[in-house]
Amino acid sequence: MGLLIRNGDIITADKRYKADIYIEDETITEIGENLQVPEGTEVIDAAGKYIFPGFIDPHVHIYLPFMGTYSKDTHASGSQAALIGGTTTFIEMCAPAGSEDTLEGYKHWKSLAEGNAACDYAFHMGVTRFDAQTEAQLREIVADGTPSFKVFLAYKGAFGIDDEALYKILTLAQELGVITTAHTENAELVAQLQQKLLSEGKTGPEWHEPSRPEYVEADGVHHFTTFLGATGAKGYIVHLSCKPALDAALEAKARGVDVAIEAVIPHLLLDKTYAERPDFEGAKFVMSPPLRDKRNQAVLWEALERGDVSTVGTDHAPFDTTQKAMGKGDFTRIPNGIPAIEDRVNLLYTYGVSRGNLDLHRFVDAASTQAAKLFGLYPRKGAVEVGSDADLVIYDPDYRGKLSVKMQHMNVDYSGFEGVEIDGKPEVVTVRGAVQVRDGQFIGDKARGRFLRRETLKVAGG
Ligand SMILES: [Zn+2]
């Protein structure tokens, strides 16, 4: 049975027009005015609402082992929260530790998601070791439809890799048409500064930022982009947080290095004073790179408006207050992460479009279309076109409310955005033609989500 969405204001990365959308099975099959549809078609009236392509979060952690514990969301809770917030696809970081087998890690992450996700999903393959066997496995993983890698210049001794491995991974990525995403902080500087601060008795969450200052991230960006230049590989800097790092990335782009930049919602809206809150409250706001001095926020927003920052993700990684307490007396033991998968779209819309200078089309581009293009999903995802997957968000721009832990669906006992106002929220959300959210509530098929096989840069022509 078909689905007709009538009278909506369709808004994509480059177009705005009023039309009806007809969906058959999983796909958009017709867009036009006053469409005639078969009897029995379900009709949704979207008058007064925006219709966006389903939003894509390119940086999510669902299953995340970290410092001996695990992030709180399951694929069930994380994907349902994502959908309520308008995200119909997320790309999860598959991050086995350096001591683990890469292919086994990949299969393990996939098996956890399979049958348990309500929205579609894909993975960035974390590469935390490199040898002949790993290389063969990575070829297999790319052939399985996962053509993006993730490397960590940070987290020495856990996920971090050395320069020989970095060079070889990027060389392989270039050969295969794989985009390599990178967490860019200088690991050695972080390790040394952490030890120095701890030895001075500086143990609280407020010392997390000083242990990885802005220049540490700028150095990581410079390092990564230098290696991209040397290998000709395409890169993507995740969660870029500050002006010196942005300057380093833009300088590399100006040199001809092929690199895209992601910002994440916490860095756009929160600053380091949150992590300085007393009574260990600051631990809720510990992530890496850390929340920065507030002056960086305007710099990031402007780069986003210009398109120098391509995408906005979350780095969603929910650890509850009990888990955060592991780091009492030693900030280096605080699990990193600020939950946001449910709130990203509404926050970006509110503080970008509704109350800021972000163009409505740039908003769609940054929250959906660019991620689809960079990661081999376009125009199946990130577009409202005949032939695209029918992932649609019917958005109510007249909604007014506040975020709170009391209402959220993410499986964690706090909100990093408690009491923050939002202007607008998704009313109806479809995943490949199935209504998964209605009246803002998840009402759909808990196992609707499917693993997305993606195209390499060679196929996508990027
Ligand atoms: Zn991350």
C-alpha cells in the first residue's frame, strides 16, 4: 500500500517548493502537484510543515567499550531516539581496540545492530592496527560495503596508531577509494600534559580541557593533513572544535589537500565552563576534543555557514553519572561523551536557522546531504527525489519546547542540554516508506533498520 504526503513545503539542500510526495514500498515514486493515487493509499497532510530528507548523523557511538565500561545506548534505544529527533540514518564508529582482530570486531558490531535498529545504519571501520592480515581484512570490509575508515591520532595505547600505520592505512584508502575519518589530537602531548596536571594535584574534570589545549588539536590536524597530502588520500576531520584547528585544516585545503570538516553539536553550543561546574557536575561535559573557550563557537558557526565545515554530527556517546564517577579524583578516567543523537537536528535548526544565520538549505545540507555525498549514500539518502529511499521528516517549525532528561529517549540519566529551548521538532518520520514516528512518538517497527552498503569514492565519483 502506498503513502501520500500532501501539501508539504519540501526543503532540500538546494530547492524549496510545494508538492505532494507519493511513496510505493520503500521508494519515492512520484513528486508533483495534486497527485492522483490509488484507493486505500494512506494520506498524511503536511500543510504548514516542512518536509526534509531524512537526517544523517555521520558520527555516532552506540556500542562503545571505553575504559572498561560500555556506553549506555543499545541499537534499539539509540535508533529510536535518533528517529524521534529526525535522524533516519546514522554511521556508527566500529572501534575494536588495537589488541583485537579487525574483522572480528567488524562482524561483532554488525551483529549487535542487525535486527535491533529502527533506523538505517552504516559503519566507519576503526583501524587501530595495521599488518598484512589487517590489510586483507580491510579489503574484505570495504568490499562488504563499508568504504570509510576511522583513525585515532589520540588515545595512545588504546585506539591510537603510529605514523607508519597511518601512512600505510592512507595508502590503502587511496587505492580503494575509501575516505578516512580522523580524530586529530597529538596523543603524546595529551599523555604528557595529563601526567603533568595529575602530578600537580589537578584531578577534576575542569582540567580535562587544559590537558588537550587547542594547539594539541591543531597539531593533530596539521599532522593528518600532511599525511593526506603525501598519500593523495581523501580525509575527513571529525569533531573539529576550535579556531587553530580550523585554520590548520583550511590551510591544508588551500594547499590542495582533499579533506572535509565535521563539527559536532556540543562544540557549537556548549563551552568549557560546563566542564568547570562544581561537585563533579563538570564530568557530564567531558568529551574529546574538549568543550572549548566560547570564542570558538562563532568561528565554527561561521565556517558552517560558509560551507568550510561540511557536516554536523554528534559524537553521541552516552555514559551515565555512575560511569562518569569512575573518574572522581582522576579526570583521565572519566568516560568521554555527551549524548546528543536525539537533539542534534532540533538544536541545529533552532540555533542555526531559527535564531542564527544558518541558511535553511545549508542546514539540510550539513545535517543530511553532505554526509550522504561524502560517505557514498547519495542520492539514495540525503535527497527528496524520485528513486530516493523514502526517508522523510515532516517538521513542525511552530513547535516550542525545552529539552530535558525527563522527556528524552536516549538511555542515559542526564541531558547535556537540560532546559535548552527548541523551536521546532519532527512530527512524522519515515524510514524507507514506513511511518516510524507519528506525533513525535516512536510507533514503528523496532527492527526496520537495515545495514547500508555504501559506494566507494571511485563509484561515487568523489
Ligand atoms: Zn567519536
